[in-house]
Amino acid sequence: MNRHENKAVRILIVDDHPVVQAGLASMLATHKDIEVIGSASSGEEALTMAQQDTPDIILLDLRMPGMSGIDTLRALKEAQTTARTIILTSFETDENIYRAIQAGAQGYLLKDTSQDQMLEAIATVHAGKRYIPRPIAARLAERMLRSDLTARELEILEMLAKGLTNKQIGHALAISENTVRNHVNSIMEKLEVSDRTEAVAVAIQQGIIQVAS
Amino acid sequence: MKRRPQIWKWLAISLLSFAVVAGASLLFLIYLHSPKHGLPYHDSFAQGKADEWEAFGGTWAVYDGGMRNDSDERGAKLMSGSPYWKNYLLEADVMLLGEDGDAGLIIRASDEEQGVDSYSGYYAGLRSRDNMLTLGRASHGWLEYQNVPMPESVQAFRWYHLRLLAYGCQIVASATFPLSGGHTTTAAMADKDCLSSGRIGLRSYSAGGIWRNVHARLATEDDLLAMLGNKTRQPFSSEEAAGNGITIFGSGSLPSHVNQQARPATNVQPISGLRLVSGSQPTAITIRGVVSLTAPLYVQDSTGGIAVKAASSPPLKVGDEVQATGTVRSGAFHSNLENATVQLLWARTPVQPVSVTASQAATGAFAAMFIEVEGHLLSKERDAQNTLVLNLEDGQQSFRALVHGGRGDLLFNKLKLGSLLRLRGVCVVDSEYTNNLTPFVLLLRSTDDIEVVTGPPWWNTRHVVAAGFALLLLLFIGQFIHSRIEQWRLRAILEEREMLAHEMHDTLAQSFAGLGFQLQAIRNRMPEDMPAVHKQLDLACDLVRHSHEEARRDIMMLRSESFEQMELTRMLEQCARKMLDGGPVEIEVSQAGDIRPIPLRVNDTLFRIGQEALANAVRHATPTRISIATAYAKNFVQMVIEDDGTGYDAGSEKKGFGVRGMKRRAAAISAALEIATSPNKGTRVQVTAPLPARMAFRWKTHPKGSGSHEQA
């Protein structure tokens, strides 16, 4: 980190929206310790620029035509670029956060984040740490905990914990009993248990679901 | 969301299946019209079955493995086969039942009607009157082509083997009498303007007959040559026929010849007079009349009819003129001629029935006479001797009809209870037949004496039940289609929403983000000594961020995944947790009633109102506890968001904007919105939305992986 200490942080902006590109560049350019070395509007472009211009930090949008943010992340990792990546997106679905962190992102920011928070994030990640805002971190942890259960499976798991039968669950969710059974099987498989009672027990134990009092 | 192509897939599948069905039907039609379909053919007379035959006159019925017509009717026909048969050979054993007339086979027939020569086709038959094998063509008139004498006289009650072949325009007939060494007599014609195809048939003229081993198969030229042998054949056409001096006359125009042995007696009594004969003094009486029924024997003259119990009798056919001598025995309403000697005088045509009503017949005035009666069929049965017993009713008058099983099950099965039948038969009042159950019994000559006038009335139990089922099925299908359409519509809406969400994300949200950054950049560059501008820029930044947040919320709202996977209560809870950012506020969630899918619009609106209420609570009320409660009832769903925060003065206009939005949304789904608040007493927002009544059961199940978004 020493070699960067007195220098400005070199930043590459990757976003397919010109308004965002321009705005972000303007805003960051007002800070002396930040140098925006360029803007890429696609994953492919970002890959080339990351290898040529060796940025310290890449601000990466997730939703782009062609290569998505996640794809770009993976490609960057494969190309063994030194740059650290912060996801800067409009969305915060559990799945997106989870996949981005899995793919090697060091930070996750929403586009409506305040300037101060953004600067803090850049500084933190540049210092070699991760920066994930508290609520997002909480959800990420939750997502990690829940292994690979889908939202639907989670919902069914909660109903199982309440003691509903497949038929009642099917009725409540307006799906067939068969579909419910498939979901239950999938839940048991993912939690590595042999029956539904055990599934509920394990789920409560691991904090995947909370028992309503 | 790739569901639209599924519709095309469905369409393609239905089009394809339609094409397959159409193609198959076409092939089937071609198959039916093929000149080979149904060949070779062999009768099933031995099994007592002949449902494929159709009678035109006569008394056709299967007896002892043979098809029998014991009527003197001229030109009685029994037809079968396909009108598309072309080149084929028809063979049968034929026996004549009378000395006067002919019997044989028909090929290439069409336009059959009841009557002497009422058909188009070729006929070959054995004629006992002049011992000929006769061959000719009928076109509703008789064109006789060739008469070839048989080596021995043609006699009744002997089996002859007849063959009749059509190949191209060549027609060949041959007859063999196997018992006399099998000499084959052949007649042939080459018809220039021939009939090219048609059905097969059995026909007798006056003689009656029995046919067995009826067999038809495709014919080749070899068959033709084999049958012709070295016989030469001459061209024939109807125009030339007259000019060439060939006899052309109706096959019925020859006079019948009188049986020389049986001389008409002179002391013949009218049959009606026998009723007056006293039973105490049996005297020999002679009558004369026409046979109206052979078994049992009934004879009728112009005055009346009588049952004849013959001591000795030659074989008789319906229509034979006979003379019978015996003793009269009178019963209650009838008399029989018993111990009679019957002599055959000559063949005549069968008598025509007298048309009467059942109550007229019940008086006994028509006893032993051949009558025609109409009646509604009450019940039908078949006894061990293959006799059909029909119970009928005409008005208040009930009667029975008995008939030999006929030519198979078809007619018996076809007779529907309640239908109106017209029956021809001999009216019998003898208690031997009536068992004193009905005033009279009708003895029919054959099943062809049954004619269905009108079918049973439509409104019987079975039809009503069937119609009920059909209606139910229609309803079911209608409901199914309705729900499918509803599902499609919903999917289309969800797809549209998702597209809208993406569109908003790509334009609106990104623009807000960019604008926000740009404003921040301007603020950063603004010199520190302009606090007023700074303040304004900060406000602008806040506004943009707020708008961005709103847009983000809208987008989340529109994305169908969030709907498919979440129930309202859970969605609100998540929303609240997100807003609180893990803060110290306690969230209480409760739910009552059965969770069930509610219409998308209602769900949507409740969520937006709930969101607004939660946002108000979190931003302005600084509560320590927020409770979210939903209740599902039979025809409404209720949502209550309550906080213990600062509340506000309900009268003030300060919160007006948000509340107005909630009211507007609630009104759009006819929901009742109640907001209870006062300073420092917290706020309670309650929405009650009406729901369509819950259905008793659901038809559809979900396609795997799609959500719970359709309406109950």
C-alpha cells in the first residue's frame, strides 16, 4: 500500500449510462486525492483499460448490455489485474450482492449513496479492506446463512415450521401439492436432512428462520 | 418470461393435429370409396347374422344357416356390399321355394327401390317355368340379354350353385346343379355402355328362395376367361337389343301357370262364413285363399282369414293361392280349420294389409287377417327360440307382436323404447298366442314388417342426464378457458411491468444517479463562502436522492419476482426492516385468517399504502415499535400499520401529501382507509379491501416455477 500513500487513487468508472459516467467523473474529479483515469461503457472496454491503465479501483455497474458486471468481475480476476473493484449499482437484491461478493468484489455501493460514504468506501477498499454498508452486510450474511434456499423455499420452510401440511401450503401459495412436495424435497436436500421435521429443526438452529412466538 | 412463444407452440401443435386428423379422415374416405374395400366378402348366415343386408320387399330372415325369402312377392331384393365395387365375382348356393318364378343374384346394383325391376344392375337367375339360366340388365325396367337352357329342368328344393362375374364391361353368369355331375351352364354378355360399379344382391321373383354361402371376391381377367371357357360372347347394348330381335320385356309380364294337379273345388265357402258354423257338429269344409303367413299357416280370402292346422301340406310361400279342406273348430272369438288337407293352386302376389287401429283390431273383426297397426313400443325381449316379442300400446290399447329373429341383432338393438312403430302382420286373437294378456297378437312375417315411424321422444331420462353432463362439461371447459385467459392476461401484465421496470431502471434511475453526482460535483466546486448556494445545492442533492429512492422503490415494486415470491405481510416486514436499516425499532408482525392469493391490484395497492405508512412512521414519528398486521377474511383483506411514535394533528395539513396519495390508492380498489392519529399518541393506518368471493375449488395448477399471482 505504501506506494499509493501519497498519490491520488486512480479510478476507472465502468457504466453504460453516459449520465452516470459524466456525473460520477465530475464529482470524483473535485477531490484532490482521486484521479479518474477513464470511463468504460462496457465490460470488454473495462477489461482492456484495466490492463492498460492499471487503475487502483474500478467502480463497476452490474447491469450492462453484453458482459454483465458479474461477468466483468470474473474476467478481471482471470486477467489477474491488480485493481480492486467496488460494485456501484441501483439494485440491492440479495442475489446480486451475494454473487458480486462471490465473484470477488471488495465493495458494494448503491448509486444513491451519499458522497461521503462513497469516498469512505473508496478509501477503505484502497486500503485493502472490504467496504459493505451495514444493512447490505446484514443481508449478505443472511443470504450466506440460508445456503442456497430460494425465497419460495424459505417461505415454504416457514410454513412447515408452523406445522402446515403440503396441501395447506399449496392452497396458501396457490400452487399444486406436487410442486410443494418438490420444494420440500429440494429444501431437505439443501439442508442435508432426511425429513421435514429435521429440516425445520436445522433451519431454526441455524437461524435460517425465526419461530414466531 | 419467455411465455409468449408457448402460445405459438400451442397453435402449431393444434394446427398440426388438425392437419393429421384431416389427412387421416381423407385417407379413410378414400379407403371407403376404394373398389376393394370390403372384399372378399363372405356371409355369416351360419351364425344367424346378416345385419349388413338391406331388404326391398319380401320376407327375408335367416333360417338354418341360409337366407330365406318365403314370399311370392315379385322382385323381392336383399342388398349388401359397397357401391364402389367394380370387378368382382359373386357366388352363392340358391334354392327355389316354388315351381313358378325365378331366383338368383344381382351385381353392380345401385338405386334400389321396392318393386319388380326397380334397380340398376345385372341379374342372373334360374327360372323354373322354362328351365333357363337368364341373364340381363335392370334399369328400372328389364332388358333380358340371354336365356341359356339348363340341361335338366329347374326344380324347387334343390341346391344350385350360381356364379355371376363382372369384369370391365363383360358380365358372365354360370349355374351348376352339383347333384347331376356338375355340368356348368354359362351365359355371357358384353355390355357396351355398362354400369361400372355397384352392390351385390339376392333376388327372387315369385318363387321365393334360400341363399347360402354368399361369397364375393375381386375378379381378374383370368377369372373371366376361366368362366367363359370357349364360349363366344356378343356385344350387347340396349339400343341394339330391340333391333336384333332380342326379347325385351319386364321379367314379371309372363303369366303364371296353373298347377295341373290341384283343381279348384266347387263347393268353396267364404272364410267369414265359418264363424257361424256350429262347433258341435264338425263337418268338412273347403276354403280357398292366399297364404298370409306360412308358420303357423294363415290363409285369407276377400272376406276374412283363418288359421289352418294342416294334416298334410306342400311347401308354401306367402302369396300362394291354396285350397284347404278340414273341420272347423270355433273358439271364443275365432275359428280354426283343423286337420286340413292343403293343396297349392298357384302362386299369386302376397295380400296387402288392411290398415286399422289397435282398438279396431282388438274387437276381433280382423281376426286371422293381415293387417297394419301402429303402436308405441313399451318393451322388447328375445326368447330362447330367437323370437322377438314386442309389447306395444296405442292409446289405451296394448298388444303384442311376435316375429322371428330376422337377420341379426341390428334391428332388435335399433328399436328404441317409446318409438312409434308401424307393424304388418296377421292379427291373432287365439288365446294360445295372447295368453289372455292382450286382446290380440300380431304375427309378423319378417322383421321387415316393422317400420319405425318416429323415434322415441327426445326428453327421456338418459338424454336429460346426457344433456346435463354435456352442459357441465361445457361449463367446465368454459371455466378452464376463462382461467387460462385470465392467467395469460396476468402474465402479459407481469411481463409488461417487468419491461417497464427495466426501462425505468435504465433511464429514470440512472438519470437521477447521474444528476445527483453532477449536483454533488457542482457543490464540491462551490467556494465555501457562499452558504446560501451551498444550502440550496444540498437541498437539490437531497431531492434528487429522494426521487432516486422513490424510483428505485417503484422499480422494485414493478419487478414481478418480488411479487411472485412474497406474500403481503412478509413484503411489508422486509420493507420496514430495510427502512429501519437495522435500527433499534421493534417490528411486530401478525397475521390472521388463511393466507391466500389476492388479486394483484389489491396486493399492489395495499403494499404501496403500507410502504407509505411505514415510511411516514420511520421518517417522522420516531417510534420504538411498529406493528404490521394483516387479516384475510372470506371477502375482504385488512392491513393495519400502527406505530407508537409522535403522531400528528389529524387536522393539520402538514402530512397532507402522503395521506392524499394513500386515500387515492385506496379509493381505486374501493378499499376503506382509516387513519387514527393525534400528537404523541402514535398513528394507526387501517385499510380494508373487498375481495371477490372465494371459489369453492380451483381448476388449475401452476406451471412449475411460476408464481402465485393469479386470482382465486
